[in-house]
Amino acid sequence: MRDKKYYFSDKNQNTISEDQLVGKKIDDLEYFFTDYQIKKSDANERIFIMKKSLLGLFKLKLHLYLTEDTVYDYAIQI
């Protein structure tokens, strides 16, 4: 289990933590991820690149797994 917890902010300074993502509609979360590059976007999964390091070789990615536009699980991994 990771010790670090990630938080996301929108332009209005509203903040959401990673453990609050599950159960939210993707349309309600889009404003929290406008600053991140989208790697994959389809009906079942969205992948956002949160951070690049070592000349872009390593990327910290947020995977959102969706069912009917609702997040049912997520993963943050390199």
C-alpha cells in the first residue's frame, strides 16, 4: 500500500482526494484533470499522465476505470 495520497484541484480551488474518485461521474471529475495530458479515453477507461520524469521515460499515470460513466475503480502507477 502506498503511503502518499494524491489530491486534485480544479480552477476554482475545489479539491478532491484519490479515495473520493470512486462513485463519481466522469463528467463531474473532468474539471479536476484539465491540466493533465490524456493518454487514453474510451467508454471503460481514462488514463491521465500526472507527471513525467527522466526525460519522459517514466510517467506517473492515473487510471480511472468506468462503468456507465461512473468511476468504479482507479489506480495510480508508473
